[in-house]
Amino acid sequence: MTDQQKTHTGKIFLFPVPLNDGDINAVLPSYNIALIKNIKVFVVENIRSARRFLKKCDRTIDIDTLTFFTLNEHTLQQDIPQMLEPAFEGKDIGVISEAGCPAIADPGADIVALAQRKGIEVIPLVGPSSILMGLMGSGFNGQSFAFAGYLPVDASTRAARLKEMERRINREHQTQIFIETPYRNNRLIQELCTSLPSSMLLCVASDITGAKQSIITRSIADWKKAAFDYSHTPTIFLLFN
Amino acid sequence: MTDQQKTHTGKIFLFPVPLNDGDINAVLPSYNIALIKNIKVFVVENIRSARRFLKKCDRTIDIDTLTFFTLNEHTLQQDIPQMLEPAFEGKDIGVISEAGCPAIADPGADIVALAQRKGIEVIPLVGPSSILMGLMGSGFNGQSFAFAGYLPVDASTRAARLKEMERRINREHQTQIFIETPYRNNRLIQELCTSLPSSMLLCVASDITGAKQSIITRSIADWKKAAFDYSHTPTIFLLFN
């Protein structure tokens, strides 16, 4: 690729989205908002929520002049390359997920991987991540940690996974992080209370950056005695010793 | 603890710090800056750089009226509890690290852990994390990933660790993330080129949010042929298949 061409290739900007309905200036740098106003092509997980986010960034954005491509779990692999075409016409592309950071626990990673293969410059931007903020607030080891997404649903695979997490906490001092669907949060905590050693520490980080934010680290023994209800809030779970 | 007392206990705010000398509005929400102006007690990794950061947030902050506690690798465990005393006098406490997010790959985690044990509310704030931004930009799996800090120095332990990472990439589809001291970055890439399969993907994410930002994903085969020099920039390394 010559320098001439390079100058004319658009870039991919990865825009984090607030985790809830609060003030966007609490969770996004003003730079992101200045930047997003100049982008005309977007790859989004959900068009409706992306439009709402853009309107929140700046009410004067003319949504009807923008191009949207949908990238979610239903997108066919063969439909992804065309989403990058605008970059080769010199247009910057914005990637917007439903909530949080694009490409972290969401489908955006596919388009970033393709952009990397095609030599398109990728620019991640700062924004809220419940994984990272949960880890910061937990007091657990931030020098070594692993995020595993959802635990397996099958009971025996799930039990084996928890055992493996316990081993990695003890042998590698690696903080273990995972998520669950809100309506199953309470049941998960009960399950952790019965299957983990009572001295192990569990941090439950709920509604991060939201009005009901609560980040609580307790031993399993203390969680057993605690009253809680996390069945309606997005929550992240962290384990350590 | 009664509600009365709860109202009067200060909180611990975790303030991320820019990774380099650029505009703070590019990497921090304006909310953080509004918040930091009202805090009078700080736990910091390095007083000089914390003062510089505070002055950058707002030149009118009167640094001499603030209380600073230093928390770094030389701090004795027994000296940490007193740093939380101001919270019990109703004062909020700000935690500021050298660069990036407090408690992620830095000593801040100790004071957060103690705050959690003492029931003090911990509030993580949004800011730049080279780990998370490197992962976003890599195109690698963001549903499962592990950060391991520095690789072991000892040659055979180090080789074993790389083998284990390779296994976790293949069996668990877990992205592997680690760091190195800048002057050793080039040597590390050469080492990865000789010890990893040529089809494996290595992302080198350097000077994140800085003027020389570069996030490049290539196969080991392609890194072998590439010219590079990362010896002067903070860099993060990611592996995936």
C-alpha cells in the first residue's frame, strides 16, 4: 500500500456505549462525542439503540444521512466484508455495540479482526466496561485475571468449570470473572455459596455506573448469611482468595 | 452500621489517569474532573505525578490544602489502614495511580480490598486501560481472555508459561494478554516468533491513546518478516488463533 493510498483509507473507531440511561458525560470523554459527529458510516449491534445513542451524543446529528450496517449474532460471515468497503472509499467507520465496549463480550470483534487482516487502522476509544470496573472495585488481583463470559449451562460441565476456576485462583492467583443473565443472578450466588469453600471471596458488582450501583466483596461464608436481590440488574461476578 | 453512620462515611473513588501527555478530555469523562476537585484526601502511587495530574484536571486546585498518602511497592502493609481513616471522618478519598486504572496491574488493589473489608463504598471511574483497549483493537476473542502481567523471567518457566498460553488459546479459545518492559519489547517479539506456531496471531498494541499509537495484528509468520521497533513505547501483547 502506498502512502498516498494510506492517507485515503478510512479508520475504524470503536465507540463504547453507556451501560445505562444516565448522563453520558459521566462515562464518556467529550472527545468521543466530538469524533462521532463526523462519522457517517456505522456498524452497529442494534440500529434502534445506536440511533438513540447518537441522538444522546448530539441532538443535531441528522440520523437519516447516516449508513448503518447491522452486525449481531444473526449476521452471516459473508456479509461482513462489505461493511468495510466505505473505509476503502476514504470514509471512517464507527462501531457501536448495545452497551459497553465494542468487541468485548460482543460481536464487534469479527469486524475488527477483518479490518486488521485488511490493514485498516483500528482506534479503540475510552468508555465504561463492567468487567474492568468490577475488577477495580473488587480489591482482587489486577495483575492476573481472566474473564470467561457465561458459565456453562450443563450442570456437570459447570461444576467442572468452577473447580478449574478455584484451581487457577489458588495456583496462579488469577482473579476469575464471569457474568450471568440477570434473572439467574440470585440462583448463581446460591450455587456459588454451596459449591465454593467458605473462605473464598466473591465480589458481586451490579448496575455499574447506574443509579443502583453496588460493588460488594464478601467471603462465601458471609454471602451465605447476606440478604440480596440482583434479579433485575446487570451484574458481574468475581472470585478470589 | 446504622443508616446515620452510613451517610457520614466517605467513599473511595478510583480515578484512572491518562497513559501519556495528551489532552485529558480525550481519555477521561468530564465527570471525573468535576468530582476530583471536591476531594481533599488522596492515596497515590507517586505524589509528584499525582500533583501533576491534579493540576492538569484543574489549574485552580490548591494542592497545598490536600492530604496525600503514598501507596506503592515499598508501602508496609501495616501503614495502609490509616489511609482509610479519613473515610470514617466523612471524607471521600481518591485513589490515583501512575497511569491507567487504579488497582489494575498496580498497588491500588490493596487499599480497595481493605475498604471492602471495612464496608466503605468503592466507586470505580471510567478511564483508559491499555489492556482493554488493546483487546478491543486486536480483533481477538473478547468473550474469554486472560491478562497475566509480565511473563516469568526465568527461561524454562517462561517457555512453560508460553506453552500453557498456547494450550488455553487452543482448548479454551481464551485470548492471552501480557506486558513487558519497553526496552525488552523487541526481544520479546523475536522470542515469540521463534517459540510460537507460525499460524498463531500476535497483536502488538503500542502507545495506546498516544501520538504513536499502533495496534497491529499479524500471524507469527508475518511478524517474522516485519520491521518493527517498540523499544521506547509502552506496549501490550495479545495472542490468539
